[in-house]
Amino acid sequence: MNSEPDRNAQISAPPESPTISAPDRNRFTFQYPWFDEIRADWEKLTIPLRGKKLHILEVGSFEGASTTWILDNLMSHAESRMTAIDTFEGGMEHQDQDQVHKYDLASLEDRFRSNVLKCEHVDKLRVMKATSDGALLDLRREGARFDLIYIDASHVAIDVLHDAVICWRMLNIHGTMIFDDFGWKGYMEDCYNPRIAIQSFLQCATQELESKATEGQMWVTKVANRIPATPNPDPALYYWDKGLAVKL
């Protein structure tokens, strides 16, 4: 990952998108069609990236549905590279025995590796079998930079926020970060669901991003800081009014 990535790769759908010849997806074995539900958005929004040199990071791969699509559609440049991070143990919502059996977690890694091996550009894929906590810090220490980052690992809000902040530091200007599960509500308590983490991140980084909501996902393009910090000139206003404090 020492070669310089294309810093001008920006996600934006043209007014009229040409027809893209999609590789055959029937050669893969997926138990769950989740990616098919949002594939049309990906096919449209990534058209400007086709054929460019890209460094792509995927945080959370599961069976490899999105991984294989990226390998088939965005890795044609000889110098493009992709990194995928997953424990292949499922998330918090998969850990009771009924869920372990339902999602066949025992064979999850084998399914993933079998699927990606069917892709022409699998040699450009680096798989990090680890939690995002450790893997993302390792990538930062390596000086990794990315043009496209897909966050689809833990569905727990604080984990999503953690991944977003670290990934943002590795995303190039004009690069795009995609959040999955923006519309997912797997827990009754809002504090656990991804949406609150994504919304918090958007507020914290609003000065350097442009966002676009799609069906269940949030696409965020990184731009140069456009809202410079303004020092508060009035010491009497240094602190929030107690009546406006955030209620915990």
C-alpha cells in the first residue's frame, strides 16, 4: 500500500448513467441477499470510479457479497488494491445459539473465502481476520490511505462511531465513506443502533463532508474543510447554558 492512491476519485452520479455490463453473480454462494437490496445504488454511484486506481477498505465482509462486487467492478486498474476486515464470528446480534445456527457462523469464513476466490482480481485483496479495533489501528500505523471505505461491521452504535472516526482519518480528500444500516433498527434502545452513531459523526465532521442518503445507507464524500473554527470572543459565553445542556 505504498503507491500513491488516486486522490481525485470522487463519488457522484452523472445526470445520465451509461449501462454497465455486470459480471455474473450466480457463481457465488450467498445465504443472504442483503447486498442485492442496495446493489442498484452502488452500480449508479460508483460509475465515475470504474477503471481508476483505487485503494478500497471494507470494514465487515460477512459472506463477501459486497467484497465480490467490489472486486468484480472496481478493481480493474492494475494498481488498485482492496483490504477487507472481519472476524468471521458475526456481531453482537448473532451470538446466541439460535442465531449461530441460523447464520451458520461455523462456515462463514469458508463461504467468504470460497466466494472471493471466484473473482478475477482476488490477488488484489488483503484479508485481515481481526476486530476493527486492532486492524484499523494497524492500518493507520502503516500509513494506509483509501479512496473508498465501506463500514458494515458491528451494528452497535459505539462501535460504528469508533470505526467511522478512525476510517475518516485514512480517507483521502474527495474519497467516499459508505455507512450501511442507516435505516436498521435491530434494538429497541436507540443508543445501540447504528443510526445515532452515523448522525453523530455527520454532525462532528460536517465542516468537511457532503452526504447523500440512499435506501438504508449513507454515502459521505470528504471535502476540504469549508467551515473554519471561529474563536469565541466573549468569555461570558465560553460555556453552554445549563438549560441547553444535553440530557443524558
